[in-house]
Amino acid sequence: MIPYKAAIPILLLTPLAIWFWGIRKYDFMTPRAIPASELRPDFASPVNREIADELAPLAQSPPETETPSIPEIDPGDLMVSPGLDEYMKDAHLGAPSLLNLAQRLQYEGQLQRSVLAYERVLDSTPSGGTSQSEAEAALVALKTSLPLWNADPAAATQIKVHLGTARTPESLSGALATLSELIRVSSGNLCQAEFQIITSPEPSQPLPALPVAMWLTMPSEDPEKPSFAVVTVAPKSDEELNDRLTHGLYRLLSRRIVAIDKLTPPPPLLKGEDPENAIVNKLTRLAWKQILETPFQSLEAGPPIENAPGEEPSSDATENGEASGEEEVAQ
């Protein structure tokens, strides 16, 4: 039996000896490297699975919305000659559908039908946006490669352009030749211009510019009934005469299309925009056909607003480039 005084030291020293023997080779001065596996969370654990399930709905991306498909327009029987109102019944499908149709027809070599589809973008869909600009640019390139719609000049309908001015007929000859050619080309030879110059006496006082009043009628109309709209242009120089008369003609034709109210009217010209290009590429042949079939004097349209003497043109007119040297007045 171990004496009491010896047992106590043995009990104290034995654990210390075991502890010392166990840690004698340990390096307590160098930090221990933690394995990467111990740093990664255990996603397979039940707790992490529960958290992941709760967060999963929040992390899901929103469902992708499908881009609406553009309706396809039937090009029709390509062996049959189209009419000027071709694809009019499909215009409600929108400008993108008409543009796709026009591009497909152009690719297949059906240029006449392609031009008609581009024209429907201009005269049968809401104005604004890039579709009209795209169609107009395509028409500029295509029209020069096609013959005029009406191959028989004798079958063209005459439209009478009246001009009242103190200028001499000789000074107007160049501008009238330009107007005549623009009307012929823009209408596809459906229309030919006839000019009537009404010469007024020269003003007693010199004017900065001799104005020219313009209005339109058809030969079948009663000459005693005046046209309901007149555009007056006042070019500042002879060099500006051609541009002003062309701009005035565009405004008169646009007003008729608005009054007929069957097609989308062409947009007002912006400041600096070429009126010759506008007449050829913004006015469709279907619009010309409707103009020729509708007597101007039968159109029930209110007269345009006349600016009071000394009144400045409206801001809208100035922004559209229509206030420089032109005024539209009622008869």
C-alpha cells in the first residue's frame, strides 16, 4: 500500500508527465495551416440545404420575354401585274411587315412590287419613326431603275397649275420646266402639268421680292369657282425662285392629300430639306391617283389660317421650314 504522502505527488506528477510526453514534439510558435476543405462551407449539410432552398427563389433570373414575331405578308401572285393600291389591305399589319415584304421582293428581283410595298409604308402606316425614312431611302435607289408607271404619255391626266404674279413669263420658264418634270416623274407619268400665268401689273412701289401666288385645279373643274387654297411664295432672288415654287407645290399637294383623308399625309418639310426630292420620294403614285380622281373644289376642307398683317409666322411653321418666304391664304 502506497503511503499517503507519496500518493499525492504521484497523482499530480502522472498527468503532467503524460501531457508533457504527448506535446513534446509540437511546435506552438508556428501557426497551423488550415486545409482549404475546412474553409469551404459544407453545402451538402442539412442546414445549408435549407438556407439554399430559401434563397433559391430570390436568386432566379426573371423569365425571358419572347420578342413578338412580325406578321408575314403574302406577296400575292407574282405572275399578275399589281395595281397601284397593291398591299393596301395588308397595311394594318404595320410598317415592319411591309418593310420585310419589300426587302424580300427586292431580293427576289420583283422591283415593281418592292416599290409598291415601300410606298405603302409611306402612305398607309402612321407617320413618324424610322420606317418612313428607311422606305424613302429605298425608293430613292429603286425608282431610277424602273420605268414610269404609265407608259403612254397621251393617257396622262392634266393638272393645271395657276400662277399669279407681276413677274414676266420668261423669268418663270426655268422654274416651270422643273415643276413639270417633277410632276411627271413623281406621279409615274400619270399626270402632266399645264401652267396658266396670270400677269398682274407691277407694284407702284419697289418690293424686296415679287411674290407668286400658286393654286391647283383640274381642267374638268368649273373655272369660275376659285380653288379653296392658295400658296404665296416670295423668293428673295431669282436663284431662289425654283426652290420656293417647288416647296409651294409640295404644300399644295400635301393639303389635297390631307383633305381627301384616305392616306397618311406626307410630313411637312424640315428647314433645309430638298423640296424636289420630297415631291419625288415622299408623294406616292397612289396619292397622285387619288388627287387626280378627286376634284379639288369638291373637297370639304376649311380654308387655311391667314396670318394677320404684320403677324409673325407660327413657331410650328418656322420649325418646319415653311415660314421662309411662303404664306398660305384663303381665296
